[in-house]
Amino acid sequence: MGSHHPECPDRLTAVEDHLLAIGLLQHLLSETAPAASREQLLRVHDGGYIDSIAEASPRNGIVHLDPDTAMNPNTLSAAFHAAGAVVRATDMVIGGNAENAFCNVRPPGHHARRRQAMGFCFFNNIAVGAAHALVAHGLERVAIVDFDVHHGNGTEDIFAGDDRVMMASTFQHPFYPYSGTEGRSGLMVNIPLAAYSGSAEFRKAVENFWLPALHRFAPRMVFVSAGFDAHRDDDMGSLQLVEDDYGWVTRQIMDIADRHADGRIVSTLEGGYNLPALARSAAAHVRQLCGL
């Protein structure tokens, strides 16, 4: 998207290179993501919207769908494959071919609404995977946990009113996309945090609100929108988390999954734009998923 844009290819190589450097990559089964099918996308996106994204894809140069969300000639393919990664990971975990999964993909997805691209997002990757678990695999209930610094408004838009899906999230507020404080319920456990809240307030929100609600809901699979832009070194936000917080919250999520979902977790990368902090935070997350 140009050297100025924070949602850059270096994000993925930073994560993978760090996993290799610290010896974690050898514990992982790595696969290249297939593209999501139209049928899989239609479970969470309007058909006309999918067509409009395809029509907007440029043959050359960059096209802006809004001031933040841009497409180059390769963006459409990347978006199809990012969503497809979560579908493939869901199949692998439910099929017993992986204990859990982390999808190191871009573009991110949790701001993509049913009929709107925004916030660097085109297709809602985590929603596509969750819907696949419900429809293709017949799971009764799934939970989506989102600890990105920004509220996952697209995920909420897609699943609002669906009693098969619970969403638990923390996010900085007031902050882009200026949502998440209305319509909270037992199935939309959105916990806004003030700027500079730090580790203690984040952990308190998880312990006091997320965990009791997740235990009550008893999901049969847990999906994670893993955004690492709440890190104190990332100037996209101001929540002041550190990599130990990401390891800690991953362990809490794993405990929920172990108790209610046969350990089934699929996580996918959302935000995280300071490359060293992103790499360390993703590694803390993956290390817990590996049980190391």
C-alpha cells in the first residue's frame, strides 16, 4: 500500500522470522492457505458486497475504498486467502489434524462488516471461520475472543442476534471505530478500556467479565481475533499491554477451550504494527498454543 501504510507485508515476515529465530517454528505444522470460496464468504457477507470488492480491485495502482482501506492488484487474492486460512485451520482442528491453529495472515478482518470494508479489512476472516464451524461442521456454539486495541465492529455486526455465537472483547475507548459500548449483552461481552489502562485493568476485565461469561456459554470451539496493537510500543493505540499479557490471556482462553471445546482454538492475526512488538507478542501467543 506504499511505504507509509502500517498494514504492510513486513508484518507477516516479522512474525515468521521471529518464530524461526527463537526455535518455535520447528514445533509448528505450516500450511499455505487456500482461497475461501464464495459459498464460505456468503455465510457472513452479502453477495452484492463480495461482487463490489471484486469490481473495485485495480489492474494497477492503488484504489482507496476509504481513507484507510486501500487495494492494489494483489489485495483481492490476499483477502480471499486470508479468509481461506481460517476455514482451513477450522477444518484441521475439528478434524483432529492440529491441536489448535494460528493464522499468520493479512489483510486483517475484524472491522469488515456484512456489507462494508473498513479499517484495513475486506472480508471478516474470523467470522468466516466461525460460520464454517457452525454450518459445515454442525457445532452448536462458538465463541469469538478479540483483544485487538480496536473494537471488532464488523464481527459484532455479522453475529449480533445470533445465539450460537458469543463475542468477548476488550478495546480502547473512545477510539476507532467508536463502537462497542452499545448493545452489550450476555452474548456481546464488550469491555471498553480507557487509554493507558495497562496490564492490571486488562487482566481484571478478562477475569471479571470474559471468563464467567465464557464458562456460562460453554462454547464448542473458540476463535481468537489476535490483534497485538494494544502493546505499549505500538503507536496505533495506548492500552500499554506487554507480551506477557498476550501469553497470559492465551492461557486463559486455552483453559476455556480445554474445559468446554476439547481444546479447539483457531486464532488469526488482526492488528499489530510495531514490527518488533508484533513479533514478540505473536510469539508469546503461539508459545502458549504450543504448550511450551
